[in-house]
Amino acid sequence: MDRRRADRSTDVRPMKIRNSLKSLRGRHRDNQIVRRKGRVYIINKTQKRFKARQG
């Protein structure tokens, strides 16, 4: 098994879970608020680290 691939998978950042996403939306200009399956998310296709979920 390739060690580099195994190390990279452990470095994944979890999605932030916040009560209010309004302030998180302004952190990057490409952030979008979407609603999927009854939950509100912030997604960013250029900077993946800005993902968040309301909850």
C-alpha cells in the first residue's frame, strides 16, 4: 500500500457545523449557500476548506 496516499486521507478537514452560517458566508467571495435534504450548507468549489453545515 502506498504510504503517501494513506497519510493524505488522514489529513482531511471535517466540515464546520455552526448555528448561523451568515457570518461564515462572507469569509470568501466564492461561498454559496445551498439547501440540500432539509439542511443548509455553505459550499465553495475553489477553496474546499470553507465547507460548513448549519446544525
